[in-house]
Amino acid sequence: MPVMAIMIGIQASGKSTFCKNYLTEYERINLDTLHTRNKENTAIEEAFGAKRDMVVDNTNPTVQDREKYIRRAKENGYRVVGYFMQSKLQECIARNEQRQGKAKVPTRAIATTSNQLEMPSYQEGFDVLYFVRLTKSGILVEKWKEESFE
């Protein structure tokens, strides 16, 4: 069964780095590179048509943001996997400061997304959820423990 992975986390939390290192076989769908929702929708529909695994590499901070992807994935017979990136605001701001050009986002935007961030849950329709942390020795991926966030 094909998979749609959905990244969840504020800017500079490591979503794209995680995708590039761990989801290398997935088609990466990202608004930073596609620029418009129309192009994003086209890329998703093409992946559905070919039954390719894909990862939606956007911030996806709210239940409402994630709902449209989950619904479409289920309608197309996909498993839905969520990856929630641990988001320590000050660490993300510091990482963002290292970025150059268009990759660098305004600090205010990171804070706004952080304030909007809603924890994902299995009730949204995810088949599997993971909690991802950046550590000094690399990236730690743990199975989601919903009870620890209630």
C-alpha cells in the first residue's frame, strides 16, 4: 500500500533535513519549492495517479491543515504516516539564523507557526505517528505515545 507521509513542525525544526536523509524514496512535495497550492495539488494528484510514496514537507501546524491531506490520501488508498518534529522555538530560530537567502524566514513567522502548532493524534486519521528529535548524535525517531501529550 502506498504511503503519504506528513511532516509536522515549525520552520527550521529539521523537517526537510529529515526528508532528505530518511525518506529518500518518497516524492517530496514542498511549498517552498513548488510556490503555489495549485502546483502542490498537481504534484499530489500525479503521485496518487502513479501510486508513488510521497511526503508533504510543509509546516502543517494545525489539524485543519493536515485534514485535507489525510482525507485525500485515504480516498486514494494510502497509508498516512505523521512525523512530528520536536520544536524548541529558540533552537529553531538559531538554526534559521544560519540560513542564507530565501531559505531564511522572518523570526516572527517562526513564532506565529509555533503558536498555531497543534499536536497530531490518531483521531485525525493517521495510521502511524512518530516523534522526531534532533540530537547531538543525529536524529532520534520514536513511536508516538499519545498519552504523554494529554
